[in-house]
Amino acid sequence: MSEKSGSRTRRILKNVVVSALVLGAVGGGVAYTAVTAENADRTAPTVAWAGPSASATPEDPAAGFQRGRASTPLSKLLLPVPEGHVLGSDIEGYGNDAEVSAKQARALLKLTGSGYYGKERRAYEKEIDRLGIQGMAMRSYADDAGTYQAEVLILRMKDKTTVRKFFEVRKKLSELLELRKGPKIKEYAKNSACFLGPEPEKPKARKGSQENPDLQDMVCSTYDGEFMITVRAYGSPPFDQKAVADLVEKQLRHIASPGEYV
């Protein structure tokens, strides 16, 4: 590979990583709802994932759906809704507990290359294809106190080396962008990284104003084998970074032992 070709490939890969950062929010649905979570009316259930009846049994397909479905190998890797949490708001266009095929996941990533045309667009899409995406599962969570909501996405690729390199480039890009560092996931410090969004601005005090303060957001990237995990959380100040880091840690432990509910 020539130096010029290698440089172009690295640049395209970086753009794929930027796209993945965008994809981490998928539709950004949580961003617009987290700020009102505290005052949300929780009496209206999410029909698609309403809790099981009192007579539900382990053999009942509806049993346990309030913790998230586990009907496919990929959905089983998503952290079941832990104690102190409920399924969160819909991830725009997908609901709060969903899975998309390899073809759909690749198409989502390719949509973010709308700024490319001709040869560059084809090269961009080719790099996405080379990632070997096998599918993606996603689930949103909200804590009972209404202080934050989080989206967890698990992207499966065919090659463990690609996943690790993807993570490393993504981490380096976040550092180059001088994003503020978030808390460390202690047990998984070598294969995880969390970064905070811009410092929220204090809202101007106005009599009778109903404006909410800017949201604080945090994105954690990590990997395990052929799985790339992205956790993006939003909340109003004071934002509980540790609670989100704990959620990430639980997710990683669950992937290590997917048959055990945390």
C-alpha cells in the first residue's frame, strides 16, 4: 500500500470512527427526554414491554420482559435492567429494546457518510464493510430517581483485532478532540474509556422561566472479544458519573457471564 493510499485509508477510518460516535446516540432520543425524566408520568406503561402479570411463570414468554428481552444471542449480551432502573425512553426509531441485522447496522453507519461523493463515498463505504459488522443490539435505561438515562449499544464484528484497533483509534480521536476525561472503569481500565461532553452552562435566571439546564453527557467505549460496546448517558446537573460507570462495569461483567442476571 502506498503512503498516499495508507494516509487516505487512515483518514477514512477516522471518519468511520466519528460516525460511530454519532451512531452511539442512534437517534439522540434520550437526549431530549432525560431532562424531563424526573417529572415524567410513569403511570403509562410502555405497551411493547409491559411487565409480566402476577401469574407469569419462567416458562411464560412474557416473564421478565421488564428487564429486557433475551431472545437472540446478541440481545442476551445486553445488560438486563438492573435494580433501581427501568427501561428508558425510546431510542428514536427503534424503541427502547431492539436489535438490527448486519445489513441494517452497516446501512446506518453508511448514512453518516452523506458528506462524501463519488470515489470518496465508495471508499468510505468499503471501509465500513471491512469492519465486518455482524449486527447491533441496543437498549435504553433510566434510573428510578430520574437523574439520568443511558443508551447501551453492542456492535458485533467478525474480527477481534479490528474491534481492538477500532477502539484504540476512537479513544485517540477523543483525546485529540480534547474531550474531558470521565471516570475509569477500574476492572476494565485497559479496554475502556469514558469522555464527558462540554461543561453545561448555567441557565439564566428568569422569573417564571421553565427552562431546564443544559444536559451533561458522557460516552463510554469498551470492547470484549468481537463486541464493541458504547454507553451514552445524559442527565441534568449534578450528573452522577459514577452511577453511569457502574452501569458500564455491570454490562461488561454480564457479557463475561451472559447467563447470569446482574
